[in-house]
Amino acid sequence: MTQQIYLTKDGRNKLIDELERLKKRKPQLQEEIARAREHGDLRENAEYHAAKESLTNLARRIAEIEGKLGRARIIDDTNMDTEKVYIGVTVRLKDLADNDEFEYTIVDLEEANPAEKKISVQSPVAQGLLGHKKDETVEVTLPGGTMKFKILEIKRNAV
């Protein structure tokens, strides 16, 4: 049984865009292989081997993306209840130790990207927040110790 993944609409669209780019690249690599093959002895033809390896990696990534899209369940945030924290919402927090405020979007592991402030639902912070409501104080156990956060806002993502 394949494991279902959850994607936001934006995450799904990014995968589709990547898939389209990769599929356009495939014929180019096939042409490079054909040109390199014309150079003779394939055993010592670095250009040929590099192009073959690139094509193999490209095919692997295409299959991976198609598999993800086939298993994906899209998070419909148009009617999302923002009473509690769960996958697909954006939550604004206050670190009660230093009063810093920050915002995270809770996403599936496939879409997590700390640089974009998207954290995996499997992360310790997300796990500690799940099911809690606005204005609640939550203790989250992290590898470096326990932290306390106040949930300031829960909102659905802009489409």
C-alpha cells in the first residue's frame, strides 16, 4: 500500500511545473546521448556516460514526482476551520522566553522548507501545536529542551 501525502495547492503546482521542465529536458538529453554515441568507442566516452547518467537521474526524478502526484491529497483550504492548528494552516506564535514572534505554515514532509517558513507536520514544533487553539500556551519538547509558545493567530493560506 502506498502512503498518501498531503500537498497544498501551491506545493502541487510546484511539482507539476518541475515535472513539465524535466519532461522538456528529456529529449535534449536523448540528443546528447545520440551525438556522443557518434564519437565512437563508448567505453571511454565521458560525454556519453555523463549524458546517460543525467538521463537516468532525470527519469528517476520524473517517476518520483509522478508517484507523489498520484498519491497526493490536496489540502482544500477554502473552507478550512481555523479554530485549531492542523496541517495546511499558518500559525503565528510568540516564543514566551524572548517574546519573539514568528509564523509557520504546517505542511507535509514533502513540502517542508524552513527557508519558506513551511514546517513538516512531523516536526516537533508542529506536533506540539497540533489540535491547539488560538490564545493557548503550548509547551513543545525540542532536542535542545522545552519551549513555551503562545498561539497568536491561526489562518488558512491565501490561494
